[in-house]
Amino acid sequence: YDSATWLNNNRPSKQFAAVYESDGVTLASNQHVAQPGQIVKFQFNYSVPAGTQAKTYREPIQPVMEASRNWDIGAWGFIDVTVTP
């Protein structure tokens, strides 16, 4: 994880990079709240320690609903991160 830009090692981002309407092209009028059917883009950086083995690592990502007791919204995604020599 990138300690310079992440909130902590479990929180790469708390803010949306962009919110789109369901067509995935049109920006939503409110860029701070995602409504049902809208698509949210997150952006964050990775860095790896020197000497990390060159290969592809699968990073699980789970969105959470901020300030909610039921933070687990049941969604999971995966990002493949390729480390090159």
C-alpha cells in the first residue's frame, strides 16, 4: 500500500474520483454521493517494498458504506497488481 496517499493499510480511499450515471459516461450532478444505479470510480496508488517478488498479486477490495452500522454492503472486487523487476 502507499502510506503517502492511503488513509491506512486497509483504506486506500474515502473519496470518489468520479460518480457517473448508469451509462458510465455522463458525470452525475452530485460528485459526493452515489445513488442506486450510478457508477463510482476510485483512484489510489500502490507502492511495494524493494525486493518484492515480480509477479501478479490479487488485491481484494470491499466497498463500505461510511457512517453506517451495516457497513458490509455485500460487494467485493479484485484488482490484479503486477510487480515487475
